[in-house]
Amino acid sequence: MLRLSKKLLFAIEAVVDIAYHAGPGPVRSNEISERQKIPRRYLEQVLQHLVHKEILAGQRGPRGGYRLARERRRITVGEIIRVVRELEGAPDPIEEREGSDIGLKVVRPIWAEIQDEMMARFDAMTVEELCNRARESGIRREVVQIPDFSI
């Protein structure tokens, strides 16, 4: 069942933040946490799972952080939702085999149909679209320049 959870909101916000504030170096998790008001304990778990699922790429070290693993026009909100649903591991009540006839033959099929329509919409919505909405909403873009100390 598609349900809006804090973890899902945090994941979408973090990916859009990384895309929107991308600069020459990776975006640090502490910057995402501060900008989006996401507790670090939630953020790191979600970011690592997104790296494992190849939505994000992680870079370790003092200049480390996260960047998109693909172009932002090639990452959909639907992908992010599926990753978080897998991470949360909650069973989908629609798929339960037991219940009343009305539940099994009327209510759950309608719910499944609406859920499929929503996921189709999320699958068509890219991270690039959300970045465009952020820009149109007047959200200031913070590209942090990392000093280069090489000689």
C-alpha cells in the first residue's frame, strides 16, 4: 500500500536537495540535514540505501558526500518510492489473502487501481521536474564551492 511516511518524504527531499544543490563536489549529508530539517539518524540510513540501489553515488573522505548516480531527468519519484517501501519492509494489506467478500472483491481492487494510477504518475515524474518546481517556487540554490588546495 502506498503510504506517505517520514522516511519516504525524507528520501524524496534528500534526492531533490542533492540534485538541486549539486556543484563541482558531492553534497554533504550534514548540509542536506540542515537545509531539509531531516534528523541525521534517518537521513544516513536512507541515503545509504539509495546508494545501494544506484539512485545516488556516495563518496567517502573529507570531501565526501552524495551525488546523483544518473542524470536527474533519468531518476523518477516512483523509483525512490519503491526503494523506501523496500527499506520499510511493511507488508501490503491489499495483498492479504484473507478478508470479507466486499473487502477482497470490491474495496481492495479499487484501492489497488488507485495505487497503480498514483505510481504511474510518480513513475512519470522526474527529479528534474521537482528541481524545476523548486526553482519556480523561488527556493534559493546553494552551490557550495569546495576550495581546491592542489598545486
